[in-house]
Amino acid sequence: MARTLILGGARSGKSTRAEQLLLDHPDVCYVATSGNRDGDGEWAQRVALHRERRPASWRTVETCDLPAVLADRSDSAPVLIDCLALWLTAAMDEADAWDDRAWAAGAEQAVQARCAELAEAWRLTERQVVAVSNEVGMGVVPGTAAGRRFRDALGRLNMAMAQESDRVLLVVAGQVLAIKELAGPGHRTA
């Protein structure tokens, strides 16, 4: 499948499953959207474990400019994006969307525009792509307005990406459930 979205909760196995889908490709562009968290040893350990798990031949690109990666026709390697929740966090940081006043004064529209741009780039890409995202809609309602904004924005982003995906998988306790599978005439396959 050309465009696969993998959803799941924290520590559900979604990243591992995404990597498994591309193991037969010697060259994969692994896009890490986590950014740098200086001084956070636990985060550094998580990143190191992810890197150790991936084949040495895979390339890691640390960026949140996902539309540019998806539009890059000079690179035919499959793309693995891990993850959309961290990408959205960066987009909200850039728009100061955590602040109630900024949200009301245009940050909401800025975040929505970035999400729409990403969904369109996902729809138009000619590359084989796998994206990982957190499914946050089945958990506890966040106790802050900013937390609820993030949950709602991620839910809308996940829906937009799923709409444009050939395959959507949900990972729960390491078990994969197919939510959407398209194949046949008119649909791209990998």
C-alpha cells in the first residue's frame, strides 16, 4: 500500500509495527519529528532504543517539514514518519496555540492550515509512506483547555490523514487491527 496510517495509544507497539512494514526495504527515509529535548535523559533513552531497532541502512531525517519530504521526487525511498502527534506539538508551539488568547486570535486557524497542508501533501505524494500517530480520542478528557485543543486537533488531523490513506491500522497491546484497506483498480499499491 502506498499510504499507511498507523494509530495507537502510548506504548501500544505502533512504531514497531510501522518499522516492520518497511523491513524489506534496504533504504528508508525515517522522519523523526520529536525535535531535541536537551537535558531529558529518559527521552534520549527512548530515541536511542528506536534507533537501535532500525536497520543501519535506513536514513534518519529530523524535521517537521513533512510536506517537503512528501513532495520530494528526487528520493524514491519509502518514508516512515514517527510521529504526527509530535509534529502537531511543534506546529502548535510555532503558532503559540497553547495560549488561550493566541488560540482565539488566529493560532487555531494557523494550526488548521498546517494540518490541511500536511493532509494535502499526504494525498498527493507519490512515495510509499507510513505515518505513526497517537489515537488520543479514547482516553481521559484532558484537564486543561490547551490539552483539549491538542486532543481535538490531533483527532481532526488523524481523520484527515485516514481519509487520504490507502490503509489505516490500529495497534492495541501490540495487536494490529485493520481499520481501512483499499486495493484494486484506482488505488495505488506499494
